Amino acid sequence: MEQNMSSLIVDNLSMTYRTGDTTIHALENISFSMKAGDFLVIVGPSGCGKTTMLNIIAGFLVPTGGQVTLNEKKIDRPGADRGVVFQRGALFPWLTVYENAEFGMRMRNVPKKERHEKTMEYLKLVGLSDFAHTPIYNLSGGMQQRVALVRCLVNDPAILLMDEPLGALDALTRERMQSFILKIWQETGKMVLFITHSVEEAIYLASDLLVMSSRPGKIIKQYKLGFAKNDTGQNIRAVKSSPEFISVREEVMGLIWSLEEEALRDLRT
């Protein structure tokens, strides 16, 4: 599968919500860029605006300041060039694995033969080709998330936007899915923007890690990481228990902890 030479530019992004007499400053002056092959993960205190930012990039929200461009085109609405995977797959329970996976292409009137070839190609890639005609409700949570991922991939988006996609899974399934997502990223070369509350998960997957402040969300620290790119098939626990990994994990967790403490102090005053 060919890697598209895509680019995403987030330029001075800000977002303010107004509800009645209440004004909430969710994001303030966020800027970063991505290119094909980047796996960018965003972490930060609860309520720092991570999901708001992802929804702006997806085109679900219009920012109150700044802009986002994908391949030099300003984002102001949802589009097939962005695939979104939510915490729960948002699949159709009355459809089979195959029918869910091909749904987007069918809505775009892609010819049946092309839909079939592409759907089966990606189901094979994620290890679900034998489950093509299985009802979604018969699958485990991890398998359903793989179907949600295929539903995005078959549309060949320039970027995958993933909002806590593993948050509802048990610990063991979550680690297996981390390895699986890493494999898909390595094989497709897609840009991936991934939001998580798990610092360990973030450090394991990220080629680039952004740490955000408490609200209004700002980028306060950036890391270039090599754990994902340098993973040559070694055991995931071996990677996560290495001294280098632990050092980065403790630094990031300490930073987020201090931000949470600061936010609590502000609430008390």
C-alpha cells in the first residue's frame, strides 16, 4: 500500500464556547504540523481540549480562531480525507462485519467489485477475513474496533483521527490492540492523530508526543520518540519495562500530575 505524501497544518488554533452567561476557553493558540508517516499522540489533563481539537480537525466543529489545513485545503466540514475512530466503534449492530466495513464506499456509490476487493484486502490485513459475514454483535470489543478501523481505511483517508479508541477495552486486549494499531500504521504509512489518557500507551505508540496544559489547552511540551518506529517485533512488555521507556513515562506523568494539581489549586481559590 502506497504512502500518500500528505500534510496537516494546525495554525494558531483557538476555541471558545459561550453558553448563556458562561464563557469557556477550551483551546488557545495551538500550532503544530504533521506529514505522512507521523504518529502524533496528544495527552494532557482531563478537560484540556484534546477532543475539541480532534473534532475541529475532523470538521465537526468550527474554531473561533486560527485554522487547520489538510493538503493545503482549509478544513471547515467533515470529509472522506479524514477517517475518525471513536472510543466505541459506532458500528451498525444489525449489519455484518463486511457490511459495516464497506458502508462508506457503498454510500459513495463505489462499484461493487472495487468495494469487495478493498474491503476483503483490509479485513485480511486486520485478521478478520474469516469473520466477514459474522454479525457485529458476535464480536469482542477489540474485534469491533478493528472493524471500525477498516471502515476508515477502505476510504483511503489522508489521516486517521483516533479519539480514545482503546479506552473501553480491558488491559490485556488494550495492549494487543496497541501492537495491532502499530502494525497497521507501519504497513500503511498513514498519518495518525491519536488521543489517549494513558501516558504509557501514548509513549509506546507515538513518533511525536504533545503534552497539553489545563484549560485553556496549550501545547507545553513536545517529544520526538522512537519506541514505535524502532519496534522490530520485540515483546510489548519488554519495550515498556526498558529503562529509557520508564524514564520518559515518569517525566510525562510528573508533568501531567503537576498540571492537575495546579488546576485543583485554581479551583479552590
